[in-house]
Amino acid sequence: MQQSGTRHLHADMLMPFLAALTSAAGGGAICQLAHISPRLQVPAIIVSYLEIGGGLALVASFNTIILYQYFGRPFQTADMVYQDMIMCGPYGQASVALQALGEAVMAGSFAAYDRGQLLTAKAAGPFAFISHFTGLLVWGYGVFWWFFAILTICYTLHTQPGGWKQSRFTMSVWSVVFPWGTFTNAAVEFGKLMDSPAFDVFSTALLLLLVLMWVIIQLLTLKGIVTGRVFGLDHGWKKPYDDRRPAIMKGA
């Protein structure tokens, strides 16, 4: 493998690994909701656990690198800081996947399959418990990155030249929505799993904030399309931009 020449890694590097965790969550949801035979459920469950193992290991490794780079940079740019929320997304998605897979195991897929020492009715209970407990630990790790992202976003916007008033809308703000959604979904599922009022209240607050953010960002996006700012047209659609040529061409 050759070096990429990239000096700094950003949180968007985690998206391929998030895809693997999303696939695992989808496998758990299919085994829970679709009426398929245990002969089809068990392979899907095993492959989903393998995806979680590979995805989480890579996410943890890259998050460590990204966090280390924070100590070598004087500041984070306002346009890129919103991507920090992506770092909590994989842990929320992995937690959802582990909960869904644990429920699928408890529903009787292992008991009906009943082969070997692992895929048996006796192993189903401990297997599901470990899956749920691991999901809770993983979500707890996601809580750190969720809080870390909120702090970095607020700090960067506050300390930039001009403070909060100089903040401008960019399309990178959308990178907050999906990770927040996966983090919220995990909290909702834990509220059901534990029958916990605390998780119910917390997940409801997260969901309301998610809807509010989505509405605001959607309106700002539509405004940016109308004004042309999201396309780099800082002076609107009607002003000619023929003078915007590369510096090399101007020098020639």
C-alpha cells in the first residue's frame, strides 16, 4: 500500500465503516420483522456480527487518530467542525445492530436451528444478553463522542473571528443529522429494552432536537438554493461570474 499524502484525517473517513454497521443493523431488523426461516436468519445474524466486529475495530482506530490530531492543530475550521458529529454515529448504529441481533436470537432463531455448540437453544439466552450488554457499552462510548462533538462545534463557532455572528450556513451542517439520528435510535431502543423512564425522557429530548435541527437546516438549505450561496454564488444568480478564472489563466 502506498501513502496517500493526507496530513489530516477527517471524520468523513468513517463513512465506509458506518456502511458496514448499517448493514449489520439491517440484518438484525430483517431477522426481527421479516418472516423468514431460521436457516436464513442464522447466517444473516452471524454475518452481521462479523460486520460489527470489523466495523467497530476500524472506527475505534480511526477515531483515535483523529483525536490525536486535535492535539497537533491550533484550531478547527468552522466549515469542517460539523463533521465531528460523525464520530458518534457508528457507535449508535452498532448499538442498534447489537440490540436488534440480540432480539432476533431471543426470538428463537438459534433454538430452531440447533446445531453445534454455539447455535443452540441453551446458548440463545447468554448470547442475547451479551449482545445487549455490549450494545450498552458501545452506546456509552458513543455518548463521549456525541458530547465531544457538541463541545468542539460550540467552541469553534464561539472562538472564530467575529464569534457566533460570523457563522455562515454550509452544506457540511447536514453531517450532524444522520449521526444524531443513529445515536437517538439507540437510546429509543434501550428505553424499550429496559422499560426505563430515564431513557424514554432522554431519547424524546434527542428526537425533538433532531426534528428541530432537520427543519432549520432544511429551511436554510432551501434559502441557500434560492440565493445561490450553497453553489458558491455569493452575489446571487443574476450577477455574471465570467471573471472567475483560475489564477494560472489570468497570469497567462
